[in-house]
Amino acid sequence: MTAALLCVPDLVQAHSPMQGIGDFYAGVLHPLLVPAHALALVMLGLFSGQGGLYAMRSCYLGFLPALVVGLTLAGTGLDLGDGLEPLLLLLAALTGMLVILQFSPPHPLFAAAGAAVGLLLGLDSAPEAVAPGPIAAALLGASLGAFACLLLIADLCERARHHWQQVAVRVIGSWGTASATLVFALGWLRPD
Amino acid sequence: MWVYRLLWSAGLGLLLATNAQAHSAAEIGGGFVSGLLHPVLGWDHVAAMVAVGLWGAFLGNPALWLLPVVFPLVMALGGAIGIAGINIPSVEIGIALSALILGAMILLAARPPLWLAGLIVAAFAVFHGHAHGTELPTAASPLAYSLGFVIATGLLHLAGIGFGLLVRWPLGRVAVRAGGAVIAIAGALFLGSAV
């Protein structure tokens, strides 16, 4: 299975950019194609993984329904403009800061953070397709891609038992916080 | 259990599949690579970043990881100041001074309290961040660019930490202090050309 998975990206890369991979796979890759989405997912994954298994479950319970709601609203054509990405960056910076501090809040806060990121990510993932079939495929792909990414990061982080691994998680949190802060500042502070 | 393994494999496949992002990858990849190269191509940045890691390793835990965590956070604030168009006078002098002072700290085996070490590193991070931040608005993908230069900064810290861990041995301690001397001399040369 691992070998098959390794072959898939090369096949996809070989013949086409996004157009050739279809709506479903374009949806799957969407969270990774948009840096703000990927950053928010990584920071949320680190935050929940650092909190342990119960925190991860709480986070997923908030994330998944909110993601579905957000994607559904995006699929109906709801367009909230460009204001969502700065909010995602703000959330990435905040969760990254909590990762640096190794702060473990009450579990409902993990669910709330998951819900906030899931909703914003869903709303900001409106597919370009117009027919119902491709839209549904893209949205399904996006939900699977985002959840798999979150799950992978959180699981990796939860497995960090050694001191140096926990330090590495905090350092990555600081990188994410710094990047998100800079680009958030770029959106708000750039003189026109 | 098999569901768990399947999801894990799917997630791993997703990460591997990033090669498929051909067209928007040009923009994202371009921004990331230019961000990644920005600190590496400036010797003044390289010297100061390595010095932060080196000094952290010299001071031991928790400075070993705290200084490389403080640096990017404060650097981001410096970058925000640069983005806002607020001018910090003599940024290049500040960057050169960071190599000179941090190198001297290592050379002299200075062991200030943790808060003071953090404050010194944070003060210099503002100058480095300002220099990066002023270039951010022109980047193709600002987030990818900022991720690139923050990661490059972290890797330079890591290089310094790796070298700095030699302090466990007497000869290694001499080598690390000699490394500090080289950085301080380089800082003095940067300062000479910046003034």
C-alpha cells in the first residue's frame, strides 16, 4: 500500500496540473494548496496533539461538523470575500502561541478551536465548478483532505514523548506563529 | 485499528501528493524558495542566526531552545514594523552589531541570566525581522515567503545548536569559543561596511 501511495503523486504530476486530477482530488489537495489553510491545520494539529488523546477527540468533534457546515455553505455559493484568510491566520497564530506555551486548556476549548478552524476553512474552500456533481466531489475531497491532514499532524504530535521532540513541536509552533503574524500584519498594516 | 492505519496512510499520501500542485506551486514554491534563500544569502544574517543557536547551546537548557523560539516571534514583530512602513534607523548596523555582540558573548563564554540573554536576542531579532518584512510585500506568495525565511532562520539556529553541542568536551568548548570569535570578527567587518 505504501508503494502504491508513493506511485500516485508521480503519476498525477506526470501528466497534468490541477485540471487533470479531477474535482475530487483537486478538493483533497485544496487544504495543502492554500498556505493559510495548511498552516491553520498544522497549528491546530500540533495544539490538539500536544493536549493528548482526549483533546484530539474534542478537537475532531468540533472540527468535523463545522467543516461540513462551512463546506456546504461554500457549495451553495456563499461568498464572504477575502476576509476569511486573515481570520484563519489569526487562529493559526493563536493556536501556535498556545503550542509554544504548552498550554493545555479545558477540553471544550479544543472543540471550539477545531470548530472555528473547520468553519473558516470550509467557508474559504468554495469550488470553482458549477455543476452539482463536481461541486459535491470537490467538497467531499476537501473535507477528507483537511481531516486527514489534521489527523496526521495531531497523531504525530501526540506521539512526541521525548523532550527533544516536544521542544521540536514548540519550535514549529513558533515558526507557524511568526509566519502567520507576518502575513496577518501584511494584510492589515501595509500602507497603500 | 485498520481504519486508523488507513487514515494514517491517506494522510501520508496527501503530504506526498503535494508534487501535484504544478500550477499554483509555481507561485507558492517561488515564494517559499525565495524566502528560504533570503537569510541564507546574506552572510550577516547567517552569522547572527548561527550565533543565536551557538549561544543557546553554550548556555544549555532552557536557553538552548528558548532563544530559537524567541527569535522568530520577535522577528515577526520586527517584520510587522517593516510592513507598516515604520522606519527603524540603521537596520544594517543593527544586524552587523547582532553578529558582533552575539559572537563576543560566545567568545567570552558570557553567561547572563536567561531573561537578559532573551532580551539581547529579541532586541537584535527586531532588526533582522525589519529587513525581511520590508521585502515581504513584493513576494509572490507572502505566506510561503515568510514560511521559507522563518524555516531557514530556524535551520540556521539548528546548525548553531549542532555545533554548540560540542561544548560537552573540553576541546569542543575551545572550538565553540573560536566559532564565536569568527562570528564576532565577521560582525566587526559587517559593521565597518555598514557604517
